[in-house]
Amino acid sequence: QALALAEREDCSLFMVLLAAFNVLMSRYSGQDDLLVGTPISGRKRTELEKIVGFFLHTLVIRADLSGNPSFREFLARTRQTVLEAFAHQEMPFETLVEALEPERDTSRHPLFQVHFVLQHVKIDWEMFEGLHAEPVEFEFGTAKFDIMFFVFEVENTLSVRIEYNTDLFEAETIRSMIDHFETLLKGAIAEPLRSVGELPILTQAERHKLLVEWNATDFD
């Protein structure tokens, strides 16, 4: 469904998911001017595609949600911003930091605190022939950013994983954030002309708790 929306709006899946994520961050923070980091392969030339080495760059994508636009309008803004960022992807991130001269604080990243990553995962099932494999949960022990939001696309299915700073967030908050992202994305796909401030983020269970359980007016 997200891919179908992307095709209708002449966007990539990355642009749709990034736009939905930025709407979620705006709703969480109450801000309409956001900076989010995202990685890019750095292999702009075809001759670099098969060369072994680390070419990864970090781009800073600015999100403008001013005026409470419709999701469709905000997606168009996101598309334009992403294309402009891609056009300048070869600028080293360190050069950008030096040019902007942000106020430095060793406790946080100089330009953004939230990182968004989309990974297209292709699984070669033949390599597992005769083997039994299962996923294993593990922790890195450190977080590079306040939030590192991963979306994995595997065989037309999306899944989310979040790496986060445990000094700032509880595990329950992060689980809710994933649920809110799913709800918001579904709402944006169903009603792209709805304003970003009106898109639903609460799950059915949360809505029931707020509107029914916590609104039991027959009690003092």
C-alpha cells in the first residue's frame, strides 16, 4: 500500500516512509521544523557498485510541516527536499558541520539527534538449504543517536526496529512509537488529503482507554 501511494505521487518508498516518520516526530515534539539524518550508499557512479569499501555518507534532511499541510502536500515537499539532498550527496558530512558551525555539545550529535534508515533486504533462501536458522535478539550496548529508526523491506513486507537511548526513553515508549508509526502510515495511505495534524496515531486500544476507560463519568 505504501508503495502504491509512492507510485501515484511519483515518489520512492523511502520518501513516503520518511514523510510519515517526520509527521510522527512532529506530533511527538510539537515542532514543524525538523532535521533528520539518513545514510546514503555513496556509490553514485556505476563503477563503484562492486568495489569493496566504505562509501557511506550521512545526509541531513530538513522537514517543513508549517501550515499543517495535507499529507500529500507534505510528501511533495519531502520529495523535493530529498532530491535536492541527493543532488549534493558527495559533500562530506564533516565539511557541512564545519560550514554551519553549530553549537557543540559532546552529549549529542551536532546537527540531528534522530536517524532514519530504510533497508531493502533480499534473502537468498538457497543458501539455507539443509540448515535450520532462526533470528536472535541482541543488544549493541550503546546508541549512536537518541533514536535510530530502521524500516526493513523484505519481500514487500515492512518491519520496524528502533535503537534508542535508554537514558531518555522507556522500552514501553518505544513500543508505542512503533505502533503509532504503523497507525499514522495506514492513515496517511488511506487519506492522503487529510492534514498532518489530524492523521490518527493512537491505536484502537489506546483510543478505547482514553475515550471509554478513562472517561467513566459514573465514578467520582
